Amino acid sequence: MRAIIRAVKYIVIGTVFGIIMTKSEAVSWYRIQEMFRFQSFFMYGIIGSAVILGIILVAIIKEYRLKDFYGRPIHLSEKDNAGKNI
């Protein structure tokens, strides 16, 4: 029963995300074409806000040691920069 509830959660989250992307016209080929032709800032704004939101959420996950849907702690490993000094 728990697996079904989790599956429904993922389906609902995915559906809401799809509706948001469609309503914001982020899936429109015309908007994507405008972005690559540097004719509109619209898509860069969406991408930029996603990056900023990602930074904030990673900081929250690290600060409060949040857990995933299965109750396991989320482990974010540090990036290995050994030998990459340029």
C-alpha cells in the first residue's frame, strides 16, 4: 500500500510540474528558438531561477540534514578537484 501512495505522489508531482512548464511556455519550440537566437530573455530567466532555486535547496538540505522519501539521509558528496588546478 505504501508503494502505491509513493507512486501517486510522484505522478501528482510530475503532473503539476508538467502543467507549470506548459503554462509558462518553457516547452514551446518558439521560446527555445528565441533563446538560441538571443532574441528573448524569457528562457534564460527560467534557467537562471532554476539554478538559484537549486542553490538554495542544496543549502537547506545540508543545513537541516533532510531525508529522502524513504527516510534515508540525503548525502551530498564534495566535488573532487584533485589535479584540476589550471
